[in-house]
Amino acid sequence: MFTITPRKFTKGNRATKSLDHHGEDIMRNSGIKWILVLLTVGLLLAGCGNRGSQKGQQQGWLEVGVVTIRTERVVLTDELPGRTNAFLTAEIRPQVNGLIQKRLFTEGSEVKAGQVLYQIDPAQYQAAYNKAKANLPALKLRVERYREALVDKAVSQQEFDDAEAAYKQAQAETENARINLNYTQVVSPITGRIGTSSVTDGDIVTAYQATTLATVQQLDPIYVDIPQSTLEILRLRKSLENGGLNSDNTNQNKVKLILEDGTSYPAEGTLQFQDVTVDPTTSSVILRAIFPNPKNILLPGMFVRAIIVEGVDEQGILVLQQGVSRNTKGEAVALIVDKEDKVQQRILSVEKIIGDKWLVSAGLNPGDKVIVEGIQKVRPGVAVKAVPFEDNRN
């Protein structure tokens, strides 16, 4: 009989273990491969993302607000300081000596032309007039008798001439006495508003004294005197001659006023004339405008600002002030977006501010896209995305 003795399969066990280890290696290697695949895909995606981002920046994803330049009809005005002056001014002075008996007006009131303002004591002037007038009848009769006697040669021609001269002299003295008597009533030569009185009842005055008794001023209408520099006048004349400006025949002589408190005067004025004399201290000439003033809002001596029309630029170019800056040389510059969506810098020639815009005479052309929003984020040469600027202030 055979006896079967069990034994351990050491070799088989080793084989089993080898199989187990081999499976683990396969799984381990597979996991590493998958990790590598995932890492590779991630890197590829990241690379694509970076290239896409760079491409996006090159195509101008940085947005800036722009306005497209166009020409337009621009009415050019100039705002200048001015002072109001009365239309008529009368300084009241006595024309005879005497004592003021009565002041016949209220200070600050409206007076009429011919209205009596002061009464000077007329006694001595009345007496002089009465005396001169009393001599006239006798002298007149004497001339008439001498004329008849001259025909009969009863008097000489010389005697007749002397009598006639005496009569005419008496007539002149009487008229002079009458005038002086009338001068005792001091009247206003114009209609207007009268100011304060420098004398009171009982004061002594002299004929044509230096000190005025009072001043009457006509305030409706009223003048506004506006100094304008000769340099500005020459510039405007040159612009008109070169065709850069056209005359605005409708509004050329119209003037508007801004009062001291910043409000606009309700009525327009008319430019009257330009003075022909230059003030050597200021190198300016005076423009005089006239304004209606029915409510006496404007008083003589007030400071105002006058807006006058200079002309019309039919092809004017305006750009928002926020789109214009200054370089280190003090030149006006603007940034524009060109056809390749890149930023360029332009040096401008600016004339004046109109509202919230600059009037540009050189440096910009119709169709240019000027950056007015986002200027701080860009510099010349970079690519940007231009979007129309929306002004939300209106």
C-alpha cells in the first residue's frame, strides 16, 4: 500500500505570491499612466488657456470709452468782464449864488425832466429883474421919438443911434435878469433816478461850484462797457479774413449778461460800437452794449460778465475736456484708437473751452476715436477694445 504524505507546496506558494505581486505591479503601473495622462491633459488645457488669454489681450479685451470726432457748426462766443453805466448822467449844480430855501425831491426817487429839485432864494434876482424891466418902456418911447425927430433933422443920427443902443442894452439886461431869476429854480435836465443830496435847506451855494448838489441818472436803457484785448481783436480779425470764422449776421451784435450772483440777465443787449482808443495800461479797447432795464435790476457800477458772439466755425471740432491732458511740455494731447485697435497719442492745438469741451483747431480729424474713459489704464502702443462712451450726466 502506498502511503500519501501531505506536504507544502512551497514552490506553488511562491508562484501564487508572484502572481499577486505581478497584478499589483500592473495596477500600480496603470494608475501612474492615468495620472500622467491627466497631468498632460491639464498642462495642455492650461497652455491653451494662456494662449487664449494672450490672444484675447492682443485683440483688445481692455475696454476704453471713446467718442468719434465729427465736425459741427460752432457759434463762438467770448465771455468778458464789464461794468454798467447810466445811459444819461446829469450832475446838478447851481447856476446862481444864493441860499437853498427848499429841497423839492425825495432822495432815490424818479424825477422827470424839467422837475424843480431845489429852490434858491429868488428875492434879489426878482428885484433885479423888476428894475430892468421897469426901464424898458421909457427907453422904447425915447427911441420912437428920436426916430420921428430924425426925419425932420431935429436930432442927429448919432443921438438916435445912442438911444436905440441904450434900449437894446436894457432889453439884454432885462433878459439876463429874467434868466437869473429862473435859475433860482434848479431843475433836472433829464428823466431818471436821483441820488443823495449834498446840501440841505439853508445851505449857501455858488454858481457852477465844483461840488454837485445831486446826480440824476437814466437807467432804462443802460450801458455795459466791456474791455476787450487788442490781441483778441487781431486774432478774430485774422480768423475772419482767413475764412476760419464766418460772421453770424443774425446774432453778431447780440450780447448776453451774467450777473454777479451767477444768474443770467433776462434780456439781451445790442452791441453799439467799439471804441477807437486803446487803453495803454491794459492794451484793450471798450465795447459798449445797451440793455433794456425796465425794472432797474442793473444799477450803475455793477460788475457783470458779458457774452458776445465772435463768429461761426462751420467745421468746428469739439472734444470732451476729460479726453485732453497736458504733457511735460505743457502741450495739449489726446489718446486715440487707430484702425488696428492700438492706442496712439496726438498733440493738439486747442482754442478755447466751450461748455465742457475743447475747441480743437489742429491734431484731430473727423472719424478719429478719442479715448475719454479709461485713459489711466492705457499707454501708446497697447491694443484696446473701443466702446462708445455714454455720457450719463445729461
